[in-house]
Amino acid sequence: MGEFGMRLAADGKLRDGRQLRDGGFRVEPVEHAGPIVDGPFAEAKELIGGYVVVDCDSVEEARELALGNPHRRIGPVVVQPVLPHGA
């Protein structure tokens, strides 16, 4: 992942990325009695171990970058577009 991140940075694509630590929490919707649930969430079927934020000029470019992500050797890579701040 380090080499992949350095390549993204060299190409001017990398905006942020980090491995996530244990100890997070989830804030539930207002209608639930207990608004905060401490993690980790071992009952989850999926786990997000980290994230990478990149600038892509197209969906096709995002697909190509995801295909080249070395994490695919051990698990899936999810691509999710984000809205700009204030949108």
C-alpha cells in the first residue's frame, strides 16, 4: 500500500489516506434510544480498515486506480464518489 500511495502522490492524485485504528463508535439516528454505540463492531460482515481519497477525472480512471490497488489481494476495494464541501 505504501508504494501504491507514493505512486498516487507522484501522479498528483492522492488527497488523503490512512489506516484506521480500533476504538471507533457509531452515532445512531435520532429515533434510537441509545445514540452512541462504542466499537469495535465485530458483528459486522464487512470491515473498513482504511481509506484513500484520490482525485479522478472520470469514473473510468477511478476504476483503473481501484484495479491497481494492492489491497485487492486480501479484500475488496470500494469506490465511492464524494460531494465537494458546501454542496
